[in-house]
Amino acid sequence: MKLQDRVAVVTGSSRNLGQGIALGLAREGARIVVNGSKENYVENTCRMIADLGAPVVGVTADISTSAGAELLVTRALEKFGRIDILVNNAAVVAVIKHFLELTPEVWERIFAVNLGGLFQVSTRVARVMAQQGSGCIVNIGSVGSSRAHRNMAPYDATKGGIEAATRAMAIDLAPYNIRVNAISLGLMRTDRWEGVAETELARRRRAIPLNREGTNEDTASAVIFLASEESSYITGQVLYVDGGLLAQLRPADAESTPPPKDKLYHDFVTK
């Protein structure tokens, strides 16, 4: 129980990766504040956490707005009296548009949630943590901050901003014993994978050296590490959770000498 009795606010935690993070923190003993924009999803995640025996409160709010962020922090303090961990996970992801097709409305909405929401919540929570004399903030980023996705310019721009903000926040907040780090995610399995043909899933996995997509548990484990005392001397850093995606120059199928497809390396070792 690495996070026994600590209070964790997880934005965008009513579904997918955020839900997995909230459940993972709860299993480590944390008290959880669930957040999402749809009440039924928030309530469902709260039930799942309550079934684990963890104290939980749900807050349905759009954290890209000042009022929504204020409501989230106020409810967390009313319920638990403090905030020890903030995970900035809320993001607009599923907007696929070529740069020439982008509108100001699409660009502004993605920035409002992905970067604006991080700012709205973090400034309020950081003030609480500064008064406490301790705290930990984990920002959820993407490999899109380092390598471009096609047709996702505003998303990648916000994720690059998250990494820059992480470093700046870490420096400003270090004197208050508040650590700030980011997790940069690769190809992760979410409900957007439902109904996708197995041949398409196999094609996606070929770009990943570990040959599989990431899971909720993979993300949660990284968050738990950065939120626990095991990382007490780490701040302003980005942890890549991507199955080796960024470590390679290009996918195996595009290499000049691609690996054999039907045999593993040990089959060629002379005994």
C-alpha cells in the first residue's frame, strides 16, 4: 500500500486510461476524487473504486473552465480535507483532421482541455499543496510531443506544451516540496479499439518493439511510481511508457535489414 490514505485527484478518470489510473491508485491505498464530464460515467467509476474498499467522491465538471476546476478542488477538500496527488489526465484525443481542414473552434477546444484544464486545476491544487508543504503532480503526455502523428497537429502541440509546462512547474514548485513529472504514453488500448479488425490491430503493433499496445495497468503502474516515495528525488522529468516506440529510428518493417518474421533470434544461435 504505497499510497496509504493519500488523497488523489485524477482528472478525466471516468473512463479508459484515467479510470485505470484511479483504480490503480485506489489499490495502493489512496483516497480517490474521480472526475469526468458525464455523470453516469463518473458514478460507474466511483462504484468500481468503492467495491475495492477505497474512499471515493465523484465530481462531474468540465475542468477546462474556471468554474469546473474550482468545483473539483472544492469538493475534494470538502470530502477529504487535503490533496496529496494530482494526475492531470483529461484530454481531447479523438479529433483526426488534416492541418488544412482545421478550424479555430477545433484548435481552441483541444487547447482549452489539454493545456487549459491542466492550468486551471494545477494552479488551484498547487496552492493547496504549498500550504500543506508537500504534494505530487503527474501530467499525462504523449509520444506525440516528440514525434508527430499525422492529422493530429493540435493534439501534438498540446502534448509538447505539457512537457514544457512540467519542467517549468517543477522548478517553481520545488521550494514547496511539490514534485511535478510527466508520463509520455505510446500506443495505448482504450475503448476506441473496440470493433477494430484483428488485422488492423496487428498492423499497429508491428510499430512497437515490444509488439503490444499499452494497457491501463501499464499507465497506472507508472503513475504510482511517480506518486510514491520511491521517486522522492525525481522532479521535472518525463517517463516514457511506450513499449520502445521512440527508441527506434523507424518501425521494423521499414528497416533496410528487417528482423526475420517466422523465427526468433535464439533459433539462429549455434549451440
